[in-house]
Amino acid sequence: MAKGKFSEGLHDLGNGAYAYLQPDGSWGLSNAGLIVDRGQTLLVDTLMDLPRTRTMLDAMRKASPAADKIGVLVNTHSNGDHTHGNQLVEGARIIASDACFHEMELVGSPSEEGSIAKAWRKFGKAGEFFQEVMWHRFNIDNIVHTMPTETFSGEMTLTVGDKDVKLVEVGPAHTRGDILVHVPKDRIVYTGDIAFIGGHPIVWAGPVGNWIKACDLILSWDVETVVPGHGPITDKDGIRRLRDYFTYIRTEAKKRFDAGMSYDEAARDIALDPYADWLDPERIVVNVITCYREFSGKGPDFFGMLDAMARLYFEHHPETHHLH
């Protein structure tokens, strides 16, 4: 199965492989995966909050009795929409990259006072933006920050029954420690947030060149099915279009950097017509900032990026007066 209907819930990809999808794939609405063979299981990522993760795990148990006891949980990267449900996978080995582990340490639990999730409210337009696009959808109460129990750097191979599962570190790109989960026997790759399909990706860490290399790596593999971190199931065509996006954005950003434009001016000047059907166009600001940082070594801090993105979002959504 290379492509399928983008509908909520668990999708059987055949041969003990599953994808759990959350339309529309925008902020916080991430995907996950399950690999089953000979009674052994590996879960790829959890979801943003406990209720959603419980619903997902229940669906997996109904589809496969082996999912009653998840043996291994792989976190593809540190973002909460892929890790906040970790505590519900009791007794599992939790595996991530070294860089993912350290980034999770820095972020902390969304339920703790002083955490980033609670701090949004204190950061003006950035706080308003994330309440508008994301936090109202989720319940971050009672989340226990559950860290990976094992880490690696580079590559790691696991076995699930008779299947090899290859974990390949490709970050920093979206975050500092992104990994791909490749199942050669099934010709499937679970990409985490290295693939956004139908929505603009966001380059929190960069460099963009690393993301392009990750796309090239996927394209070099014998894979038929790509389960992205956000959006519908795709194939290599979806990865090619994503790679083209990054090449285009980096090229256009460099032209404007050389012309002396600010990142705000460049983000508003770059034509996004080829991607007019993609969600979350405000992310162009962060992507341009990351490019500019590559070109000059300078740029705003994390909350500065968020503020710039929020300003563009509210320009495009003036109807959200109640948040101003």
C-alpha cells in the first residue's frame, strides 16, 4: 500500500505494519506506527496527549493481540506530539537518538510549571498563536515526562520477530536528533517529522541541507510506502516534492539575503504558489530564518522565531480578533 485515504485512526498496511493517522496533520496532529511480527511489537512514536495516545493504543490492541504488550517504543524526535504519551507504554524499551534525549531534557514536561507548554501564555503573539492553532485541541494534564531508556548515535538495527528494523539518524534537521525507522522487508519507512505531506514543514534546527540529504537517503532505499510524521501516507513522489520545496526555499532565501532583505521581508516576498494547497504557510518565516542563520551565522532566538511566525499568521487571519 503506497497511498491511502487520509482518515482518522489505524490503517493496516499489510504484513504486520500499521500507520495511525490524525487528520488534518496540522500543528500537533501527528502520525505514529506499529510493527508486529511473530508476537513481537515496535511502536513508532506516541501522540500529543494521554487521551489521544490511549485511543491509539486501544485501536492497536484490537487490530493485533500482540500490541497488548509493546516491547519497544521508538521516538523519532523530541517534539511533544511524538513523545507526550510515552508513559502509557509501560515496560517498553524507549529508544531515541542521543540528541533527541538531550533535547527532551531541555524541554521538560508540559504539565510542569515553567515548561514551554505553559510558557506560551507569557509570550505575546507567539502565545496567542499556539493557543489558536494547537493547545486548545489537547489536554496536557497529567503528562509524566517519560524519557528514552536507551539512546544511540548514527545507526542502530533492531529485530521484531523476523524483521530487521533500521534506525537511522538524519538530524539535525527538523530537530536536533531526527531519525528514520526503515523496515526493509516491508518496503516501509516511518519518517517522523522528516516528512510533512500536504503541509509546510518547519525547520526548527536545520541546516536545510541535512533535510535534503535525508530526502535523498529515503529516495535511495527500496521503499514503497512512506508514513510521514504529519499528513497522509505517501510514496517516493511525496518525498521528491518535499525535497524540491527545500531546494526552492533555500535558493529563494539566498537571493533575498544577497539583496539585503530582512528575513521578514523575504518570507513575505517568496512566492508560495506551487504550495498553495499546503497547510500552515506561516512556517515559511521559520524556514527563512533558518536559511538566513546558515548564510550569516546570526538570527533571532527560538521565541523570536515564534513571534515572527505568529505575526505572519495573524496578518493572514485578521478574523481572530479575540486573541489580540
